[in-house]
Amino acid sequence: MEYTLRIKRYNPEKDVKPHFEEYKVTADAKDRVLDVLNQIKWDEDGSLTYRRSCAHGICGSDAMRINGRNRLACKLLMKDLPSKITIEPLLGFKVVKDLVVDMNKFFDAYKSVQPYLIADEHSGAGERRQSPAQREQFEDTTKCILCAACTTACPVTWTSDDFVGPAAIVNAHRFIFDSRDQGASQRLRVLNSGSGVWRCRTIFNCTDACPRGIEVTRAIEEVKRALLYEQV
Amino acid sequence: MAYHRFDAVIVGAGGAGLMAAIQMAGKANVAVVSKLYPPRSHTGAAQGGISAALGNVEEDHWRWHMFDTVKGGDYLVDQDAAAVLAREAIDAVYELEHMGLPFNRTPDGRIDQRRFGGHTRNYGEGPVRRACYAADRTGHMIIQTLYQQGIKNQLNFFDEHHLMDVLFSEDGQCCGVVTMEMSTGEIHVIHAKMVLIATGGYGRVWSVTSNAIAGTGDGVAITYRRGVPVMDMEFYQFHPTGLYRLGILLSEAARGEGGILRNKDGEAFCARYAPTLKDLAPRDMISRFIHQEIMAGRGINGEDYVHLDLTHLPPELIDEKLPDVTDFARTYLDVEPKTEGVPVQPTAHYAMGGLPTNIDGQVIQDRDATPVPGLYSAGESACVSVHGANRLGTNSLVDLVVFGRRAGKHMLASLEHAEWAPLPPEPEYVAQASIDRLLSAPKSGKGERISDIRSTMQKVMMADVSVERSETSLLRAEETIRQLQGAYTYASVMDKSKVFNTDLTEALELGCLLDCAEATIHGALARQESRGAHYRSDFTTRDDKNWLAHSLVYKTSGGLELAKKPVTITEFEPKERKY
Ligand SMILES: Cc1cc2nc3c(=O)[nH]c(=O)nc-3n(C[C@H](O)[C@H](O)[C@H](O)COP(=O)(O)OP(=O)(O)OC[C@H]3O[C@@H](n4cnc5c(N)ncnc54)[C@H](O)[C@@H]3O)c2cc1C
Ligand code: FES
């Protein structure tokens, strides 16, 4: 199949502002978008720049906007795309080069929710006990790969600089609902503040964008409910 | 150029590097350098589990685990190290749980365990449930949990810094590293009292692999160029069940939960080769069974793949325990595992070899195990050796946490009396020269492009140095790699810019892959026997008389040199491996 890719390019050493470049490629229906980007980079234009590593949707490196939606380039096959494809960097973050964005803001927001187990030293021998049902409470939010697809799909993060964003809330949820954790109140304080969950307008873009199928909006709602009813 | 000084620098933020760094957090000044953001490390790809003889669901003992590890490794395992691995695995898994790792649980709230290839009860009687797991995302949970601990402990992360060189003082003490910061292209010299290499594996040497695109053996190759030997490189594991053509891994957990391999006649052929463990025999064997079926014309439709059959498993079990594995089959091959066989073929998966270390993670330089002052390694880049000629499933994650932790603790203790060794003059020289060459070489002609060199290497290694090799195939591969190394010295990159130049880093990585390939072939040619993952069609049996020994390959100005290092045997005398 023949495809035309319009890719947004920006090299800070040469360009004043980003511009689109067009590439015509022949690709197999089963190729990943990442395979096609590699094909362009390796055969045609070595300067095309994007992040990638695992190539099968588990490392979170290659989230980008493909035909207006945030996708992992390695998890989207050509057969699921029309013959004209537009690829842009994630919205809302500074572009470093081509499809590579500055992730500092993203990781800072993540760190602000104290994304680690807060608990007393376990005194007994062996593991802490946790029932399968207790584990089920936060199973969904453990799947996050920190790719930023959800956060950069959220219109609130495009317009406001200080909203922690869906990914940070997902990671807070992962601990708030973990029966072993004792840090819920600290995290809820952060999420109850001006930059926290109340900025969420329940637009569902985040849930649509998540390549791991995490029910992001639901997790945010559960955190909101925890704040309202102090459920944890 | 930027200059930094730290007590210790850890290169690689996968499971091994982070585990080591966490031991030192708050007690020493440690830098953690990684070319990827830490949670993007390939540890996150591990699916099936991490073994420890907890005995949560049935009787188990660490000595059984040790025995399985030794036997699985075809007796090339150093048994003192295997004892450490199996014994400390138990504590390491509890430590991960205490850090917050969300393991699957038994009804009474303990860590649940499942079966995995080669893990048995009572010295080989039958399969045992030893693998602790978190769905089929165990590695994801490990890397997330350790990164979380890194944040909690405020480690000094140098994210997206590409290792360029490892530095030694004039008297041979390792004293730091040189990195390139991706976002600016700036060179950094990090002066340190000790260095840990934890840069993972090099599956990208082969065309069909389960490894990340970043799995290019950088730390191993760069250290090897500095004269440090690599050990047992001829032992590279091909995992039996890679998605056809793509190489993406379908975890052994699929067979642990009851999946069966079938040939074109629908026959469950593993039972014919390994009557006791059948589909759960060790990986080297199953990969060879598949290879033999394909060679005998029993691949599906006569092609070079077989089917992984899950159709007889309860759909709920598939959803609950194998969600990611089945998702891969659906996404990438458009196959529904609940109703049809999944096309699979062996895929380049794991480096048993690497930088030789002792059980404290110190890199050693000769057959007498003399440490290289200041240099450590852990994880897939290291060869302790606990995996010998063939690693058992789940034992790599154990290796990362057990030996990552031991290395970190040993470094911390050694820091007390470690001295600063002076940096060599112009420490950035080698790094800068390699960048300058790639940026300034004239435009490559056909055949000298980085991507062409890489794909030729991958194809020849797949054809001639994979599940089966012979003197003829190895000599052919050796010659090709030599030519490609020649072409590489003239190759150039298209992108000449400083900021985030991945054209440049891919070229640097290719240089590392070529060195890993070279050492692999050298070891494979020398070893005239078949053992574990190293199967020679011209020497089909194991030869304990001549080859119950590790191989060390040195890169010297006069060419490659090979030495043998004795295997440590404590309790289990080598026997024929039968399953
Ligand atoms: C698909 C898959 C499934 C697996 N499943 C299992 C399993 O179920 N159980 C099991 O025990 N094992 C499994 N393994 C094996 C195991 O996951 C790996 O061997 C292990 O995770 C390697 O960990 P590591 O810490 O050594 O390296 P990695 O996790 O690969 O980390 C390497 C680190 O080094 C850094 N690095 C590399 N080069 C450079 C450079 N030039 N400069 C700076 N930094 C650099 C990277 O950024 C990264 O942080 C699996 C492997 C694969 C591929
Ligand atoms: S490359 Fe890892 S998620 Fe796409």
C-alpha cells in the first residue's frame, strides 16, 4: 500500500518554527507506524527524530499525535489508518526536536503526588498480606507506562500550566487504593489543591487516549469521591 | 563540556542498576546514568515472573531452585553463585513486596506462584509453582516499583545521557564515564571512585528478537574495547515463542498456564522430545525442537513457524493471567488466541554471557578472578555466572535484584576506603573522536549506510549464529562481520546536528552491536561441543573433558584472544540433561 505521511518537523538549530514535511512510502498493512518512521529514518532522512525503544507498547517512549489522536506509534498498525497520515508531537509540552518533546513537566507532576508506597517498615517475616479483592481495587492503575498520552490529550492541560494532569492522578490512585499504603492523606491534599482533580472536566479524552486501556476518567472520579467522602 | 564528581556512577537504570543505586541512596553520592528514562528500560518488558522458593502454594526449597538453575544451565553455572541466587531470591522478592510491588495473591493474601519452564520439585520430579508474578506484567511492576523508590530516595538521575566511554586511570583503576546529553549534545565527564555497568543485553545483533531497539550491548562493548574480557558470549538464548517474524515475546507463562506447541499435523511435539516436562522443558531445548520440526517440514503450511495453542484454556484464565500476551497476538498478528493457534518462532532473547563478575558484582579480568579495581556490573550485561549455558525463565529478574543489590552493597562498603584515582589526560578524547568521525565522514555510498550495515549483520547472525551453528556457518559470519566492521569505519550519519541526534546514537549503538557479534562468534568457533543454547551441528554432544569451562574473549591490539576459566562446582556433579 502507498501512504503519504505529513510529519511535523522542527530542528531548533535550523528552524525558526515547526513545519510539515511530506513522505511517500510503501508499507505493509501489518506494519506498525513505528516501522514506517524507521523506514523513513533509515532509508531516506536520518535526521527524522522520535523516541522509541520496546516497539510493542510497553515502554511508553513513542506517544505522538497521529491523525489528531494520541497514539503509540508502535501499537498502531497501518491497516487501521487512511492513506494520508499526519504525525505531530504531543501537545502542551515544549518541542525539543521533531516528535521529541520535553518531558520534564510531565515527570515533575508525576513526582508531586509522591508516587511510591508510604508505609511503616514491615516488621513481620515474609510478605504483607493483601487479598485478591483488595488488589483488584488498584489493579487497573498499575498498568500505567508514563507515556503521557492521556495528559497531553486533556484540553485542561493545554490551557493551564499547573494542572497535574491525568497521568499523575492515575499514579496517585494506584497508591491511594492500595490497602498497604498509608500516604493517602498526603496525596489527597495535593490533589485537592488548585492544581488537583477539581480541574478535571470529565471530558474522557484521557481514557480514549490511554494505550493500556486504563479507565482514566473512572480513576479520577474515584479520587474525587475519596476526597468528598473521605473513603480511604 | 561539563564535569561532575560522584562517589559512584551507575550506568543503566533497569532493574539491576536501580536496585544497586537504591542500596547506596542517602549514604553515598551516586549518579544514575541512562539513555532512556528509567521506566522505559527493557526490564519493563519482562512478563512471566520472578522465581523464589517461597513455598506459598506448594512445598519448595531454595536448594531445588539452585539445582534447577545448575541443570538448566547445562552445568556451566558457577554453583556458589547459583546458591546465592536461589537463597537470596526469597528475601529479594519480599523486599520488592515491601517496596510496594503489587504481586498477584493467593486467596489467603500471600504472593501467588505459578509454573515456569525447568523449575521442578525435588530435583527434577515434576513442575513446581515457583514463579511470583503480577499478571503478565511482572517486569513492568518491577521497573515501576524500583523507579518509585528512586524518586523517594531522590537519586541523581542523568536521564537521556548516552554512555560514550568508560574511563581508567593510568594504573588501571576504573574512575568514571563519559556521556553525551541527548537534549543538548553536550559531553559530560563523570569522575567517580567506582562504576557499575548495568546496560542490559544485545538482542539487536539478530534480526528476530524480543529485545528493545535500545538493546544494543553498549556497556558490554565499550568496556570490552577497554581490554576487559567478556565471558561465555557464545551462549545466547533463543526464546521458543516469539511472534512470527516480529520476534515480540509471548511469555513462557503461556505454556506455564497450559499452552501447548503444535506442528502442522496438530501434534503436541514437545512430548516426543521431552516426555516428563514436555512444553515446559528449558528454552534452549524447546527452541531446538521447533527448529527440528521446521527442518523436517512440519512447520505450519511448511513454513518456518509453529503454533502456540491456548484454545483449550478457559477464556477467563486467559483474560486474568495472560492479558498482555494475548493482546500482542491480537494487535500485531490479528490472531484470536482463544480460538486459533498463534504463529511463533524462536526469537533472540537473552545474553547469558557478558562482563564476568564475582558474586559481589566486581568485574574480573582473568581465570583467577582478579577484580578490575573500581569496576562492577550486574544484570544482563554481567555474567556471574548463574545462567551458565542456558537461563531458566524468571531467573533473570532474580539475577537483577539479587546481584544488583549485592553489587550496590559491596560498592557502598568499599567506598569507605576507596581513593580517588586521577582521570586520564583528555578523558573525553575517545568519545569526542568517535562523534567527530561519524559527523564529518563524507556521505555514505550504498552499502556503507548505518542501516545497511546493521541489517546485513542481523541477517547473517540470524542465519548462521542462532539456534544451530557449525564451523562453516560461523566462519561465514566471522568474515561478514569483519567486512562490516571495515565498512563501519567509513560510515557516516545524515543528521549533523547536536540536539537529540538519534542518527548519531544509532550509529554508535551499531558499533557496539558489531563488537558483541564479533565476540559471540569467536567464542562459538572455539567451543567445539554442544551445550545449552550453543548447539554445534558438527559437534553435537557435550564435552566435559575439554569444555566444562567458561570462555573469556579479550580484544587486544593483536586481535582476539581466548582463555578458559574453570567452572565452580560445589554440590551437583555434571550429568546428562534429561527432562
Ligand atoms: C520481552 C521480554 C520478557 C522477559 N520476561 C522475563 C521474565 O518473565 N522473567 C525474567 O526473569 N526475565 C525476563 N526477561 C529478561 C529480563 O527482563 C532482562 O534480562 C532484564 O530485565 C534486564 O535488566 P537489566 O537491568 O540488566 O537491563 P535493562 O532493563 O535492559 O536496562 C538497561 C539500562 O541501561 C541503559 N543503557 C543502555 N545503554 C546505555 C548507554 N549507552 N548509555 C546510558 N544508558 C544505557 C538503558 O537506558 C536502561 O536503563 C524478559 C526479557 C524480555 C526481552
Ligand atoms: S516503543 Fe515502547 S511503547 Fe512504543
